[in-house]
Amino acid sequence: MQLKTLESRVFIALVLLTTALFLWIVRGFLMPVFWAAVFALLFQPLFVRLTRSLKGRRGLAAALTLLAVVLILLVPAGLLLAVVAQQALSLYDRVATGQIDMDAPMRLVERYLPRLTDTLARYNVDVERVRLALQNAAVYATQYIGGKALLIGQNALTVALLVGVMLYVLFFFLRDGDRITRA
């Protein structure tokens, strides 16, 4: 009797170890699978309508739903990301070259709110230090955003691969989703 419980425990430990190793190997693909599941749930009503319209041809309905996902979500998101990255790099260049005056907000505060300047002086807050800190923070923020945008651009192949995996899995989630959930 004890041998069977030992065998069961060893078997369960091996199954857990194998599962953990498998998840460690495929960890880079977990997010695309997650997003494929989310999009499959969101676009399920469209898939069902297309399946009825196409007289039960689930493969074609899944492909058309996939095309809708690409046109409705991925293309606009990609264009938006490209515009944001371009604007971040442009902002960084303009701050770095001095086209944007980082002292202007502090001069505006000093001009229109002299009481604030006096209050800051009364509490021994150096306005010049605040101005320099704001300028450094703005430069750092634009450098950070520019660096992230550049990093995304450099990793475009990886992003494209992960989007491809997500679309591939999404196709099968749409086409065979009911069978997968039953299994």
C-alpha cells in the first residue's frame, strides 16, 4: 500500500516538474496565446454570424474574422504606435537642440504668480533649482520615451513574430474553440 502512494507522489511530482519546465520553455509565447484567447472571446459573435452566413464553413469564417481583427485592431494600433514613437523622437530632438525652451513654464509662473515665487523664496526653495530640476526631468523623460520607441523599433521582428503567433493561435481558437473548451 505504501509503495502505491510513493509511486503516486513521485508521478505527481514528475508531472508538476514537467509542466513547470514546459511553461518555462514557452513563457515567451504565453502573452500571444492570452491575447488570442481575449480576441477570440471578443470576436466570437462575428465568427458565429459569419459561420451561419457561410453555411457552416468554419475555416473560412475564422479567416474572415481574423482579417477583421487585423483591420479593426492591429492596423490602427500599429499606426498609432508608429505616430507616438515618431512624436516622442521629435520631442526629444526638439528639447535636445533647444527648440523647446524648458524655462518658459517657470518664467510664466514667475510672471503671473509672483505670490508663488515669494512663497517659495520664503520657504528657502530656490526657484533656479526648481527650474533646473524641471528641465532635467523633461530631458530625462523625453530620453526615456525616445529610448523605448527606439527599442520597440529595434525589436520589430520579435514583435512581428509574436503577433504572428497570436494570429495563428487566434485562428484555431475561433475555428475550434468550442471543441477545445469541451475537451
